[in-house]
Amino acid sequence: MLRRFASETGQSPLDYLRQARVDAAKRLLESPDHTVASAMRHVGYADPASFRRPFTARAGMTPAAYRRQFRASRPRLD
């Protein structure tokens, strides 16, 4: 099963899961309704360091930096 999964997706099941979690966290961090901590918990991480490492490796920046960058590009509505 592991070989079949890797041949179909190009990733191990664990790598696939980590990427899916990071993708979900990115979407949450782009929303004004979620903090880094709430996004972390929502995608299944309890420890900030355990969340930050795979997020940074896959997104190229920390979750907080990602959230700030997205916020900076959003127009203000005042």
C-alpha cells in the first residue's frame, strides 16, 4: 500500500498528511477569524514547535510571518 500511495501521489502518506495540514493552515491564516494558535489546533497540532517546523519547511516562512504577509496585502476598509 505504501508503494502504491507513493507512486500515485509522489509522496509518502506522512508527507502527504503534513502537506495537507500546512495547506489547511494557510487557508485559515488568511482568514481574519483565526490566529496562529487557533489554526494550529484546527489542523491537529498541539505543540507550537511541532507545527512551526513543517509549516516553515513547506511554506518558506513561519506561520506568524505568513499571516503578517497576507494581512499586509489586504486592503483596509475604513
